Amino acid sequence: MVDLTLTDEQQDLRELAHSFAEKDIRKVAWDYDKDGTWPQDIIEKAWEIGLMNTHIAEEYGGPGLDFLSGCLIEEEMGWGCSGIGTSLMANGLASAPITLGGSEETKKKYLGMLAEAPKLASFCLTEPDAGSDVSGMKTRAVKQGDKYVLTGSKCFITNGSYADYFTVYAKTDPEAGHRGISAFVVDADSPGVSVDKKEDKMGQRASNTATISFSDTEVPEGNLLGEENHGFKLAMMTLDRTRPGVAAMAVGIGKAALEFASDYSKERVQFGVPIAMHQAVAFMIADMATKVEAGRLLVWQSAVLLDQGKRNTLAASHAKRFSADSAMEIATDAVQVYGGYGFIKEYPVEKLMRDAKIMQLYEGTSQIQRLVIAKELLMGRQADEETPEHKALKAKENGKAETEKEPATA
Ligand code: COS
């Protein structure tokens, strides 16, 4: 039986996140957006009440929550302010490669760091000449004795100016295309690391976006994530884990825009009746609502597959593509429902329209999601392929079962 009922814990978490978004985020969202204010106060409070780093396993100090719970939080953060939400959630992107590929020591140190204090980490993949085309990156990592030396520049790095460490992708075999990329953890205070630029953005202005450069930056070999030259797959598997959450944030933007538009349509009177009574407007509201509901279902599906230890590449791209494009459409329609007022900064929906745009761009453009969808469908990859965590979990369970059996067989 397919059951879309949330557990009591998930419902409580969703309520906590909603209340935080309403009382702490929305209160300042439009001001922080205007001035591009860094939301340090909100980050500290969100960390304190357990809304950050929910994916970090209990053994490294986190709550080890499921992916669906993470998505419930992300939707509420998107509803409150997706700029602030992006700042709150970027640790998930930066730390997923550590969870997937880090040694025990690396996990304890770097996942533990985020669990112990309201610290931040950034994911450094994109470069000025390598956005969608990840394998075109130029950053180099050269092995010298027991360390790697990194040189290169990464751009559009979320939280880059405030991060304590970075997960960085670099070429270890420049001739090997995507099979010559490796991933590393780099401490932000390492010699040769510089934060070059804070971008002045159209939307999500409270989030920080920076350029990070590495100049002969030495990284201990123990900070290599996964195997050398296997970084591309690590990046793709990371994006499989984070795209459902980004899609959830887009659903949150859509829901916010829908609510503002429907409230306004009931108040605004034209031709003697509230504009909601005009079918032209009512149908727009109806379409917005369907897009929110459909987007949420795709998000939940892509998260639940992960929670079941299944490959979710296809579902994650469906969710990200549809929810991002829908957020843009819904926010644009919300401006339309507000008429001329929608275009004015004093009213709430123009911010949502600016914020929604980035959802179609970051963590893979809508065109890249279509490319992934087409490849997954045409190459017939199996949705139920097990993930490495699932295999590891099974092995652990089997190990436990064997141990439990031991006394009986002895
Ligand atoms: N999980 C595990 N492995 C994956 C994978 C996934 N989700 N997706 C691809 N791979 C593997 C493939 O199986 C293939 O393996 P082999 O080397 O063994 O053949 C390899 O990775 C290359 O895959 P593919 O041929 O599909 O790569 P392409 O270069 O053609 O396409 C795209 C890759 C364009 C989809 C990828 O580069 C991408 O997602 N780009 C967008 C990046 C992005 O989101 N940037 C935003 C910045 S992060 S905020």
C-alpha cells in the first residue's frame, strides 16, 4: 500500500520548521533581501533548535534524520525565504561527499565540526569555464609526497565567505576527462586559500555567493574523498542526494507565492467583485495550486527512494526540473495576479519572482535536469539499483545477524 502519511516525528519537525520560518525568517526576509544582509543570527538559531545538518549520522553528532524529513524542512525554509534557506541548507551539499567518501577519521572531524557548532561548509565544483560541463574543470591537484597541492578557482560558491571548510573537486589526471577528477576537504584557513568576490545577485540576496581560489594549497592525502580519479561520480551521487531538497525549497517558494496571490485575489475588488471571482484569476490560482501539489509529490518520491537505499537519479531530476520551473511560473503568475502592485517592491511577490529564478539555475539547470532525465530513460538505468550506503547498511545488518546467531550455533 502506498501511504503518504507522515510519522508523528516528521509532522512535529515540519511544524517546528514552519513556525521558525514564520516567526524568525519571514520577519526579516524582505529587509535582509533588500540589503543583502548575512543571516548569521538566523543560522545560529536554526542550528540551536536542530533545523540544520539533519542528515549527519548520530555517530558523528548529528540526528541522522531521513531524506524525507530533510525535504520537509527545506520546503518550509523556501516558504520563509529561499535566500536564507539556501544559507541554512548548504552544509548538506558540502558534507554529502564526506559522508559518501570520507575516511572514518575525516567524517569524525568534518561532520563532527558541523554538529558541534553552527559552522558552515561549502561545495566547490563550479568554475568560470565549467558550469554544466563539470568535466571541463581546470583546477589541478598534484600529488607531492603525502599531500596534494591544489591550484585553481571556483565560482558561485554558496556560503563561500563564511565557510570553515570546502569540499573541492580538482583534476588529478587532466587527460582523463570525467575519470580524472578527485574530491578533497580543504580547511578554509589553509595557506593559499582566498575568498575573492561576493556576488551581487538578482535574488536570494541574503545568501552568500563567493569565488574561492586556491594557490599552491597543500591538502593532506587523508583529505582525499573516495578514491583518486573517482570524484566525478562522487559529485553526481551528491547531487542525487541534494536535488530533492532544492526541489523542496522551490515547492516552498511556489506555496508562498500561491498563498500571497490567493489572499490578494480575495481582497482586491475590480468590476465590483473580488478578482478571485473572475474565472481568469481563479484558474490561475488553481493551476498554481496543482503545480505545488505535484512538485511536492515528486520531491517526496525522490527522497523516499533515497531513504529506501535506491538510486533516485531520475526522480531527483524530475523533482528538481518540475519544481524549479513551477516555482518560476507560479511566482510570475502571482505578480500577474497582483497587477501593477506586483511589480512594486513594497509588495511581497516581486522578491519571490527574483528568488525563484535561481532554482532553475543552481544544482543543475532545468536543461541539465532534462538531459539527465533523457539519459536515464534512454539508457534504461534501473531505479532500484542499491546505493553504497544501502549496501553498507545491509552488510552491517547481516554482520549483526551473524553475531546474534553465534551463541545458538556454538
Ligand atoms: N550517480 C553515479 N554515477 C553517475 C551518475 C549518478 N547520478 N551520473 C552519471 N554517473 C556516472 C556515469 O555512469 C558515467 O560513469 P562511467 O565513467 O563509468 O561511464 C559517468 O558518471 C559519466 O556520466 P555521463 O556520461 O552521464 O556524464 P556527462 O558528462 O555526459 O553528463 C552531467 C553529466 C551533464 C549530467 C553532469 O555533468 C551534471 O549534472 N552537470 C551539472 C552539474 C551541476 O549540477 N552543477 C551545479 C553546481 S553544484 S551547486
